[in-house]
Amino acid sequence: MDNILITIPKKSKYISTLRLTTSSIASKIDFNIDSLEDIKMLISETCIFLIKNFEENEKPLEINYILKEKGIEISITDKNIGKIEVDEENMSIMIVKSLSDNVEIEENKVTITKNIYL
């Protein structure tokens, strides 16, 4: 089980870089192309949600990937102080919940789990 930690500025212009990085990391676990696209979408929508729903944007986002034998767990932590206000009808939240196997939303952290189904 490998653990990879990436820190990026909390700006939407870095989401494409994060998508490419995430795709590269997830491809090491034998996800098929559809699952890779799902994971990239999960990363994008979670980051967009955090960028739009936290007023503070001075501190970075921290993305932690835990590579497992049959999947990946991704935690995205907003290093800014505050609490995530979750509107279940928010489009980003609906997309993330529909594409992931598990979503946990804490005070300033979103943890997503995506498993491989063979």
C-alpha cells in the first residue's frame, strides 16, 4: 500500500494538472479507462466544490492518495480554516457521490474511495 501526498494552490487553473497526475497514479492500479475517467471527474468536482464553497483561499489543497490492492482512496483537505457547508443538491456533490464507492465529508476534508471491480 503506497501513500502519495500532493499539495497544490487552491486555484482552479491547477485542476487540469491534478487530473493528469491523478490519472497517472490511478493507472498504476489497473483501473480500466472508464474508471480512470470517473476518478479524474471525482477529483475535478471535489476541488471545484472546495474552491467555490470556502471563502478562504490563501492556503493550499492537500491531496492524499492511498493506493490499495483493489482500489484507491483519495482525501482532499482544504488547509483553510472553515467548515464545509454541504448542500445535497449541489451538482458537484451529486456527481462525486454517484461516481465513488464511498464519500466522507468532514470539517474541511473530503475523502473519496473508488474500488476496482474485476
